[in-house]
Amino acid sequence: MAAIGAAALTALGLLLPKASTAAYPPSAEGRSYAAAADHAEASRAALDVMAQGGNAVDGAIAASLVLGVVNPSASGIGGGGFAMVYTAKDQKVSVVDFRETAPSSYSGDVLWAKKMDRSRWSGPRGGSVGVPGEPAGLEMLSRKWGRKSLADDAAPAVALAQNGFYLAKHTAEVVAAFKERLQTMPDFASSFLPGGNPAGHAARIKRPELAKTLVRFGAEGKKSIYEGPTAKKIADAVRAAGGTMTTDDLAAYKPQERAPLTRTIDGRTIYTMPAPSAGGLMLLETMTMFGASKNSPLATMGFGSSAYLHTLAEAMRGAFADRARVAGDPDLDPQVLKAYDAALDPAQLMARRKRIEATKTHAPTDFKTKEQGTSHVVVADQEGNVVALTTTVNGPFGASIVAGDTGILLNNELDDFSSPDDVKPFGVTGGGPNAPRPRARPVSSMTPTIVVENGAPILALGGSGGARIATGTTQAALARLVFGLDPTVCVSQPRIHTQGPTLLVDPEVPLDVREGLRARGENVDDDPFLGSAIQMIAWDRSGPATGRPKILAAADPRKAGFAVAR
């Protein structure tokens, strides 16, 4: 990432500008519905759909489709993601994996045969495009758990694409930073580069081609994307840019319903994302080591203290070591599931905790066991159903390929595969389980998470930010579960991140804390672009047992986040 300038880093939506923590606004509060997303239009769409008879699943679908319209640098129907659904009726948590897959004739040689600099974004290159998963994933969510039609859920996105929306400041910065990339895409250039110049903040943008595609998707579902003319346009665009995707690859795509990765800690059951995501593994490792309640040993250190942050940094290093060693696609490598279980062995994690020293740091390998564009939305309805959904096209504007006149921007998700000595765009190393293979799903950091206590949800969250999703989500979850902080404080707090010897800290981490970290052996580096953008909903059940609990929603100020409740 070092080759990208400061403005571009800010615009990625993955490495984000610092949040102002001078004064936290109150969380949005209600007792019926709540939504928090990376954009105000998405949160409003979720709330409106639920108010019109939809449930949390309908709200999440509506919000996701809107995000693809108003902030295409981060997500859209040319990408993929993961969703976690809590259904109150049966108190069950389900996972839908709609991660992109490699084409059937895919080879990693397409990506790095020329020994390209993997620290840079790949740009427009068909070999980086995975078979999109979002359309099929959203249709599965609608069919299995939604209440309204897919057309109803798509209606807010269609209206915004047809009639126009006002460009958010964050998205305007993205457009300006990646002007040259947009110039290679006529559909995007006509909307976002009027007269050849980047559209500014509050400019009115229309996306008529995408509107037509979304209308067909609402009426016909996934077959409008994976079959017929649209599928051919996707395959043709990918192959014209050097990829190998075919219409057969698109027709063969299927989302997967998986069992969540879960552990009960301090009486709270944490449901998070299983493989091929590594984010849930990393979150649960930290929770297993330190607990998920006010009884955690972290509580005695003080929130935001140097002792607390150093301890978290050491936990991060161990988690990234495990990610590189065990994470992969469980459908192609069944040993991945066993490796996740082994990595979460409480005895080994407690032994790791004991190795954390107050005045010494470890390399990630010291913790081995025995052996930017992303968006997040979290939605809750009056029946107690909850959805945490993360979707992405990977890099800013994905592969910078638009499928003909469809308005569909295609992902560059296959950049997330790795070889043992490979460093991907977010600085993550990888190994054998995440090797590039035909039909494989690359490892992700996405970490949608739901926490349940006494049979009812108490927390739902997730975020965007590449490899920093897992560390940001973990810090926000601990702020709520261990320290009981208001959701707005939880998502706005200054954060840290490390994958190795250097500890990156938000500039708003106080000077005395940074000096304390250095005294504990940390190599501290201020990073003005540190952060993931976290969205959170929490429940306050301290009121009368017979009434509805208070629902608190908060959106991270690092992006164009917006939370609503009613």
C-alpha cells in the first residue's frame, strides 16, 4: 500500500481518516427497528422497508443494494460477502456465504506470473475477477427468511439509481482519488466524471444502466444475472481483460448456508463467521483468551490504557499467525474446519495468554499453536430478528471492469488468494490452505457477529476495512461486552492494529499511552489512515421485563456511516 498516496488511502474506505472523538453523538435509539450502515441512504432504506411490512432480512437486502448504488467503490452486485441471520422465532443463527469463487479454469499464474508488485492494487485485470456472489446470496436470504418480494426490497436502490442521489463526501473523495481508474469505465465516467472532472460532494448522480439491471433482478432474481444476456456480458468483459470466466461458471455459482463459528464465553454465545472467513476465528481467539464480560482481566487494565492496548496487540499477532497457517476454503479442504477447532482450543489459547508479557512483544510466529472497498450493514426488527451482513468488491472499484451496459462493476476478489511468501494488498500473508485453485473461495477478513445472552441478542456488529475488519470488530465488541460503553463510543474509539512488529495507532491515542506502549516494547507508529468502519446495534434490557428492550444503533464516523432507529 505504500505506493498509494495519502488522498487515495483516505478514499479507499478501508484505511480510513481518523474519527473525531472530541464529542460522541448519542446512539440512535428505538424499540421497534434499527439499522446502521456505511451510508445514510442505506440505513433509511432498511428502516423504510421494515416499516412497510418487511423484516430485518428485507431491510438488510434493501440496504445492501442501496450501498452498491451510492458507493460502488466498496460493494455491489458484482461482488460478494457474508450474512448472519438471527431468527427470534426459533432463536437460531444461520450463515449465508456468498463469497466470490474462482472460475473453473482459473490458475494463480494469471495473477502473478509476471511477479507483479503485490503491495499495489491490481487495477483493471480480468484474472482478478471472481464469480460474483451477491445476487445469489441476496436471493437466498429473501427466499428463506424475507417477508417482502425481492422487487420490493430492490425498489429503494432502483429509485436512487433512476432518479439520482447526492454524492456523499466520502464517496466524492474516492472518485477524485481514483479518477484515472474511472476514466477506463465509460458507464462510471458518465455518472461520476461529468465533463471529465470528478463529481464533488453533494453532486446529484444517476446510474440509469444499473437501474435497469436492478429492476430485472427484482423481477427475476438471480437468473437475471447468472443466465442469459447479462451473464454473457459479464463473461465477455472478464475474458476481454485477460480472465477465464465463462457463462458456465456463472450458471454454476451457488451460495452456501453454513453453521456459524460459535463459542459460549462468560454465559454469552458468540456467533461469528466461519471459514472461508478468518475474521471470526481471530475474534473468537481473543474472546476465548480474555473473556466477553465485565469479569474479563482486561477490565482491570482500564479501557484504552497502554496495558490494555499492548495485550490486544499481542493477541492480534497470534491471531494473524493462525490466519496465515489455517484459513482456507472448507469446501475444497475439509481439514480447514478441524484446523479452526484446533486453533480455538482453550488450553492452547490460555497458554498463549500466559506468554504475553507486560514489557515485551513477540513476533507472530512466536504464537503458533502446535501444529479496501467493503461495506457493512446491521439491521434489527420489532420481532427480534437480526441481520449482520458484509459485502465487498475488494479493492476500490474492484477490478475496474464494468460488464457491458449493465452497470455491474466487477470485483477483484481473487487477489485475496495467497502463496506462502505472498503479501496481498492489505499486507496479509498466507499459506497453502488459501492457495489459488479453480472454484475456490479466497479467505476473507469479514467478521459479521451476533452475541446472544439468555436466548436473546445483546449485540450485533461488523465492519469494513480489509485485514483491519477483524481487529476493529474485536475492539468494538470488547468495548461493549467488557466495558459496557455506549455503541457510539464503541465504534468511534481510537483503535490500534498490528500484523507484525509495528503497532499502528490512531493519532488520537494519547501521548502518554503511546509512551506507555513503547515502554512495553511496542514499536509504535502513528497512522492517520488507521481504521475499519464498524456498524453496531446493541440491546439494553435493563427496563421492564414485559416491554420491548431499548435498541441502540451506531455507525462509525470514519466513513459516511449513519444509524437510525424507531
